[in-house]
Amino acid sequence: MKKRWVLLLTALATVVLAGCGNSQAQQNKWMNSTTPTIFVHGYGSSSRAENSMVRAAKQAGVTSTVAHAQVAPNGHVILSGPSIRGKRNPIVQVNLQDNRNTNMAEGSRYIYNVVRKLQREDHIKSYNVVGHSMGNTDIFAFLNDYGDQPGMPKLKKQVVLAGAGLTAARRDQGLYQQIATHLQNLKNNYPHAKVLNIIGDKGGGTDGRIPNDASRSVKQMLGDRPASYHQVMIHGSQAQHSKMHENPKVFKLINNFLWAK
């Protein structure tokens, strides 16, 4: 009986040590940086749309620190969860309460307020961003208006997921004119950051909402400002616009681009 207990305890210890080894191996795949990554959801959505991407990063061993930034319609930002200061590859999930606002100046100010709040409270000096759908438009507007401003934290990497450039809304002339007017100088103002543009094609040259050529036009909109620019197209049913942030292929692309050594 005693021998059985010894064998059982030995087996359990082996499993625990193997688990620790696997966890350490996972973490060793990723850089060790205090630069936070800010996730921004799209039109009519919420931070719930960011959950699967963030969960995939945590499960891969990228980070164990996830904070939340609640943005009120007046632009006031409340941070909750752990402090990201000094933490390894921290993530901040943004939730825009005014999630149907198409005013680019307002969207720009929302993202600006989040970055400034993190700068004041957690002393960030740099950041990454991941946007889905219209979240990218808010991010682009922010980078155009404030991104290269003296004293601002520096953008290091940007993931554009199911986004679009200046050709995105030609069928809606009112929206197109707003985008074209607000972002026409982005190619002169964009910070020198690395960019990954992930495009979905569920068939017919579209992700079901944004034509692929509109998504490809991000490169033209940014000009030669990015430090690097890489474009990847995902195919199939999971490449549908609102499914892109649930796609395991997207998770791997984001993790490797942002955090791989």
C-alpha cells in the first residue's frame, strides 16, 4: 500500500513539474516588455469582442496582466483591474460606452484620453494597439491628431484587423468625405511604427462588410511612414467581418507580431 502511495505521489510530482516546464517554455517564446497593448473594439460593439484575442494571449503565456479602460460618452476614462506599471506584456481592453459614434474627432479624443490616462497613472512610455473594424478608424484618427505630438508615448506596433483605408466608404459619400478630410494627412503624421494589416476574405473579395481593396488601401493611406508594413489575408467562413476576432489564425498572427522574440 505504501509503495502505491509513493508511486502515485511520484507520478503527480512528475505531472506538476512537466506542467511548470511547459509553462516556462511558453513564456520563453515571448519578449519580456513593459509596453502595454491596447485593444479597441468596433462600431456598436464592446470590449467583449476583444475577449477571445486577449484570452488567447494569456493562454499562450504572453502575459498575466489584463486591465480595462471604461470610456464614458464625455471622454472620461476609468481604469480597473491590476496596475500595468512594470508588468510583463500587459494588455488594456478598451470599452467605449458611446459605441455608435461616427464622429472621428470624438473617436480620436477617446483613444487619446485612454493613452494619456495610462501615461499619468502607469507611466507608460510606449504602447501597441489592436483595432477591429471601426476601432481602427478611431485609432487612425487619434494617431493623425495626437500620435506624433511631443510628450506622447510612442506607438511601437499596430494591428489593423478588418479595417480599411480612404476608399472604405465611397458608397456613403457623407462618411467618405469625413474620413478623407480627417485622414488625408495621415501619411505625413503617422508615427514610425510597425504595422500588421489582417484582411478577411469570406469569398467574393470581401469580408462581408468591407471590400478587400478598401482594406488593402490602408497601405496607401499610411504612405511610407510605417517602420514596416505586413499584410495577411485570411480566407474562409471564419474570415467574415464579425468573426475575425474569434479566429485562431488571427490569434497566432497577433501574438507572433506583437510579442514573439
